[in-house]
Amino acid sequence: MRAGRRRNRVSFERQQTGKSSIGEPIVQWVAFASAWVELVDLSGREVAEKIIEVAKITSRIMMRYRPDIDERCRVVYNGVIYNIVAAQDPDGRRRELILMCERVR
């Protein structure tokens, strides 16, 4: 693993549920960690969703291994949100974590 390529600082968020002052359930995203990562955009495609054209970009994020990062989290980089589609430890040695993400504009 080469640390020099990890030049993007990102934060990780996880959903948290609570209740409002009048008792309504609230679901919000809360930041719980940050890390230096290598972020690479792999592809882009146009997808028609509900009659609206939306650009979807697939990205790969490579970082040091963390056991608390999985598909229930999301990544925020410079105000852009990346939904984690898959998180994998490529060699099973808990040294590196590869996140396959999708950015929706």
C-alpha cells in the first residue's frame, strides 16, 4: 500500500435514528470517521429514473483497512456524497479496504 496516493480527505457517515421534539421519528446522517483515501472515478452513464435523466458515476476508493466501514455507510468528499455499493478486503489480511461507490448527481 502506497500512502502517497492517498491524498483525498473524506469523511464517513452512518444513519442514526432519533425522535423530534414532538415524537416523530427522524433519520439523519452523522459523521463518525475521516480518512485519507485514493479516489478514482471509473465510469459514467446516463440513467433514466422517473422521467429525469440522472448521471451516475462509479468510483473506487482505496484506503487503509477499517472494520467499521461497510455498505451501510456513505462517503462525503468536498460536499459530494458517494453511496457505498461494496466494501472488500482484497487479500483478507486487513491491510487495505476497497470501496466501490456510486455518486448520483
